[in-house]
Amino acid sequence: MRKAIVLALTALALAGCQNSVAVQREREVVGSMQFDTVPCGELTQRRNQLAAQHGLSPDVEREPQQESLSAGFDLVIPDGRSDAARAKARAIGEITAMNNSMKRRNCGAA
């Protein structure tokens, strides 16, 4: 009986890991090198379109993630943000990556 309870609790914890705070925040970090092969004009257009879609400035910057105070429990704490809030945070990560790529390649005003 005791083993079954531990097994059930472990399964519940692992099931929540896909929607945990840590996993969702990690999805917001986007590498800029993937945009280095996109021509500057096209990348600027894609960035502006993504920014407009989410009501953001094209110059928005992703802020560094704050240090967690939950002592490692972020892996099991569910992310309570709405789907729209998560999509907006992901867009900020993509826009930041696009801007970094444009700055690195001297594409003009990023």
C-alpha cells in the first residue's frame, strides 16, 4: 500500500513536469544563431510582425530570469500563467534573439 502511494505521488510529480514553471521558463530562452542565415530585411519583417501580433515593441528585451526561491521545486510547481501570457513571453524571447542576431550582423537599426 505504502509503495503504491509513493509510486502514485511520483507519477503525479512527473506528469506535472511538462507544465512546470522551470520547463515553461526554459522555453522562453531562444538562441539567436538560428536567425543568422535569415536575410536582414526578412528578419526585420518577421520580428516586426511577431511584435505586432503580441502588442510588443520591436525593441523589447527578455529580462534575465530571477533566482528561484523555491529550492528546486520549480520542476514540480505548475506554471499558472495563461496560454496567452506564455505565448507572449515566448515571443519576447524570439524577438530578443532576432535583435541579437541583427546586432551581431550589423543589420542596421535593430
